Amino acid sequence: MGLRLITFADAAGSRAGVLLDGGRVLDLGAAMPPARDMIALIEAGPAALAEVRALAADPPAGAVLPLAAVALQAPIPRPRRNVFCVGRNYMDHVAEGDRTRGITQSEVPKYPQFFTKAADTVVAPGATVPSHAGVTKWLDYEVELVAVIGRAGADIPKERALEHVFGWTIGNDVTGRDLQRRHGQWFKGKSLDRSCPLGPVIVPREDLDASDLAIGLKINGEQRQASRTSKMIFDVAEIIHQLSAGFTLLPGDVILTGTPEGVGYAMQPPQTLKPGDVMELTIEGIGTLTNTIGA
């Protein structure tokens, strides 16, 4: 199994760590103070990650904590700027969305459709996602593979794009569909408070080939989404190449790469998220991200 990097919190504050076997956490704040938080670890580069691997293989006793004694946070609890996202990036999802608008012949998007979620939408694994019942009547889910940028760059060639990826995690692009449609531009419907669960871990790029992973989502145990990342219209390398054209990506930036078919608004009959609903998002090789809809 690959390295599983986390951010956790306890009475001493929030810091980076490694999820170890046996319900243990390696506290990088204690074992490796210069990499106290995840963005600092990412910015420290390959040498720091190699040091983390060595520490995880032989963890110092004074830097190991029981997982039960800490609280998992989003791996990057507060991105330094907006969360970057790609819409309509699985053809079956494009088709199901078109069907709801009476379009029977779907066209493959010619370019990635970029939008953002506000940075402070990010919440931890296990955190409650508000229903925002007074604002939206159509709250929906979206499981997505997330690429975490590790090296800054602009105008990145596609063949070098994956070199800029630090690792992979899971994101849930919770969306107010009625707001998304009402305002035309997607930012409002995508940036409700606490609408971007992220985690539970980051798996370094070197430890996981993300080109063909099983990706899925369950609501209250019912399978709603089930696909593979190989079905993306624009793969991660193309997304980074296009997004970085004339625009500098920075270490710690997170990119949600699109969701497959099976979203609630396209079901027959349509389904909305309701208070108490449990969302379980799973991506092969990364893990499961679970959150509940609150009041």
C-alpha cells in the first residue's frame, strides 16, 4: 500500500502526518518540524517526501499517536486559493445531464470546462455538510478524483504535466443544482459553505497510477455512481496542460477532475440530498471519504 498522508488535529493543534497500519498516526510535526503542515511538506519537495517515507518505515516512538486520539482534517484544510474544478468530464455524465434538458444527441466537449469552488468550502472527512435548505431545494453530490499540485508551473506541456502532481485524494463537489442553473455561471451553486469534503488521505503520485481507477459513490449504502477514471474525456495531464496555459499553478493547489454518471438530479425520479443522508465516496487505491448531510 502506498504512503497515506493526512492532516490531523488534537489539543496541540493541526499538523501533517502519515496514517500507519494498526490504527496509528506518525506525527510529522514532532518527527519533522519543517514539514509541520501539508503545504509546507509539499513545498519542501522530493527530498522531504523521501524523508517522510523513511520515517514511516521506521517511526520514532515519540512521534506515534493512536488514530483514535486525533481528528482527521481535510488533507489541505484551507487551500491558499479557490479549488479548481472541471465540469462535464465523463461522457455518460454529459449525456445524463443533456437528457434532463431534452437533448438526445450529446456532443463531446471540445475543451475542459473549468470553474472554481471557494477555498473555504473545504471540510474534513466525517464533517457534516449543511443542507442549506433555506437557499437550495436541490442539493446534489459528485464523487471526483482530486489532483494535488506539487510543483509550480505555467504553460505546462501535456507530456510533463504529471510531473507537477504531488498526489491524489478524493473530493465531493456538493452542489445546489437550482442555484447552478439560476445563476448561469456555476460558482454560486458550487460554493455553498462546507460543500467540498476532501480526503481522507493524499496518496503520492509515485505510489498510485490514477489513469484507470474504480470510482464510485453510495448514498445510505445505495450505489449511485460507479465508473473508472479512464473514462474521463480529458485526462489529468490534459487538464493540467489546459489549466496552466497562461496561468501559474502553485504547490498545494487542488483540482477536482470531474464526476461520472449517476448524480441525483439525473435519476428517474430525480433525487435530492436530505438531512441524515450518508455519502460514501470511494476511489480505488485511495480509500473512502464519508460525510453526512446535516440540517
